[in-house]
Amino acid sequence: MLKKLYECGCFDYRKYIIDNQKILALNSDETIVLINMLDAYRSNTAIKSSELIKISGLTKAKCEKALNSLFERSFYEIKLVNENDISKEVVSLDNFFNKVSLQLNNKIDNLEDELSQVINYLNEKLNRVLSSNELEIVESLVIEDRYKLADFKASVEKLEASTRYVTIRSIAQIIVNHDEDNKNNKEPSILTDFFKKIK
């Protein structure tokens, strides 16, 4: 439904992305690139990075970095389609529309403030800005798995009490292990992927 509204020009995606930049954990370059992708997508699904570089006004390095980050965080996918027995790569933004639909359908609570507080707290604790992979994990834990700032603080306190090094990985492991002990839930698959990336 949302994609159909977008296709007929009834979804103000620019305003949505800018207003929800924090909850989507997008930096300024990623915001620009995502908006430009949506600008071009309606008329051309075979969007090329060279075209996005031209229309975004970003350098090639910044644009490609933003594209890689958006791809890793599943804002878009690259798919192969057959046209007249010829295969070509096209961009699919279905994942973006699914993220937005979940929020607009109130399946995700208004957690913008919670996510912002968690990110600020972790930036302060680690004395640095979180990387894109770390932001992805934090966003998943807060938005998808509904963990709160108190959960992150409790995990950090456990780590500090045991003199273990405080990292996003160790914080996430404590949160998930605590949840498994109490609820018998499985570790979110996004965490498994994240841990594989940083090994």
C-alpha cells in the first residue's frame, strides 16, 4: 500500500526521512543518498551509482560509502530481472517501504527518543561515535526487540563490575543472554550476523 502511495506521488518520503533520521539511524550523507534513490526509483529501477553521485552532490567516496551502509542495513536490495531473455540488475526499495509501514501502522512504538538516548549514552560511555555496524545493532535492539535504555545501562554496569571491556558486542551479548535466561528467546539473527562480521 505504501509503495503504491509513493508511486502515485502521495507519500512525502523526503519529509518522512528527514523527520525520522534519528530513528532510522541515518547520517547526513545516507539521508541525501536515500532521498535521491527514491527520487530516481519511480522512473528507473536500474539506478546506477554514477547517477546518484551526480545528483547527490557528494563525492564518489562519500556516496559509495553511504550506498554500502544502506545496503548492509537492508534499506535496499539488488535483484536480477529478466527482460526479453536479458538479465539486468535493478534496485528494490521494498525493505525501506516495509520499515516505514511498520512504523506508520504502530507496530513500532514511538521509540525515537529512546533510541536517541541509548545512542547518546553509548557514545558517552565509549567516548566515541558509534560505527554504522554498531548503530545497526543498537537500532535493532531498541526498535525491533524493544530493549530500553535501562537494559543498556544494566549491561554496562555488569561489564564494569566484572572489569570486562565495554563494547557494543559485549553489551549486546549480556542483553540477549539475560533475555534468553528469562524468556527463552533466541538471539536476534541480526546480532549473529554482526558478530560474524567483527570476528
